[in-house]
Amino acid sequence: MRAAIIGLGAISTTHYGAIGRAGGAVAAICDVDEAKLAAFREKTGCAATGYTDWHALLRDESLDVIHICTPHYLHAEMVIEALLAGHHVLCEKPLCINYAQAEEIARL
């Protein structure tokens, strides 16, 4: 399993460890803040491809699952675009912030 993590805040290291324990590999990481990319690499030893643009990460067809660990208000858009790009998605809670977004995700 080739995984990606979008959003490298506090919860991202928990996802990183879980992916490894499940036998997967983190193949891509993404954060708009380059300092967070560097800090994540230093803390975890992760050598995955780094992105500051999550849209570019989604174009990587070799990824099996995208872990979305960003602020809540970004979840729905990222989940929808990741699904439309053909990826499986694991999203931190909440999945979205309103009923209309939930309905749109459910239609996919």
C-alpha cells in the first residue's frame, strides 16, 4: 500500500506510524508550509516525495490511499478531489462541516 499524508500537523505522525504498522509505505507527504515538511522529515525519518501543492500530489496515480489531516474546513474539498482522482481516502474527523458536503461525498 502506497499512502500519502496531506497536512503535517500533530496528528500526521500518528497516521505515519499506523501506515507503517499496517505494512504500508508513506510515498508522499504534503503541507503548504515547507518548514512543516522539513520538521516532519526530521522527526520521522520519512524520505517520501514532498509537496506543497495537494493538487499536484493527487496527480500521482501510484498512490493507493490519501490520508487527509488538514484543518476541518478543508476536508470536504480534499476528499472529493481525491476520490474523483481515483484514490481511496482516510480523513480525520470531521469528514465535512455541513450536510450538503456530506451528501456530495456520499454521491461519489
